Amino acid sequence: VSGLALILRLLTGPGDRVVVDHPTYPLAIAAIQGASCRPVGVSLPEQGWDTAGLVATIAQTAPRMAYLMPDFHNPTGRCMDAATRQVIADIAERTRTTLVVDETMVNLWYDAPPPPPLAAFNRDAPIILLGSAGKSFWGGLRLGW
């Protein structure tokens, strides 16, 4: 959450909109509100991500950025497939919407590793990756990148 808070301070101002999955990680909402920004939810369907809803929400609200957790999403546990990652990376490039992609849970797989990072799908998309060792190695270690 500290990395997200720092990015919010650098890229947003009071009243700016930030697109989030709905539901999403509660402390991400707290960080967004703590930066005096307004979270705008895009509902997660029964399975996967609503890319059409993301496009519509970006068009309607002109958000300053979007916060996503494609790898073992908190609280749903879903992992975004490669095709959806490509679509979302292309949306970010086309709309020039900065994606903040939380990879805190990326190493928590057990059946199969997740696809490559979302940023790998479009080199021209404005994507910032957040990571942490807190969930993967040591719950009390607050080391992030």
C-alpha cells in the first residue's frame, strides 16, 4: 500500500478519479481516498475481468489512473489470463491511462505460474508495476518495489 500511496501522491491531485476493480483490496481504497481521490469501480463479472466495462468507465470518467491486481486478485483470488492482459494493456495505451498493477500476490501460485506481467503485453502502455516480498517470503517484512 505504501507504493500505491507514493504513486498517488506523484500522479494525482484532489478529486482525481482512480479506476479500481469492484471488489478490490480494501487498503487500496483507503490509499486512494487518503490521497483525496475518488475510486471508480468496474464490477468483476462471475469470471474474468470486464474489459468492455473498463473501456466505458475510462471514457465516461477520464480517470487519472487505474489500479489493478491481475495476479491472484484480492479478494477474489482470480488470475488474469494472457488474452485479457493483452486487451487491458492495449486499452491503457490507446486511452493513455496509467495502470498501476499490483503484483504483490504474483508468487503465491500453486498449480501453474501466472502469465507474464501485464506490462509485457504492450511496451508503449503507461504501466507501473508494484511488488512486495511481504506476502511471498515474510509477512512482517515490508520491502517493496
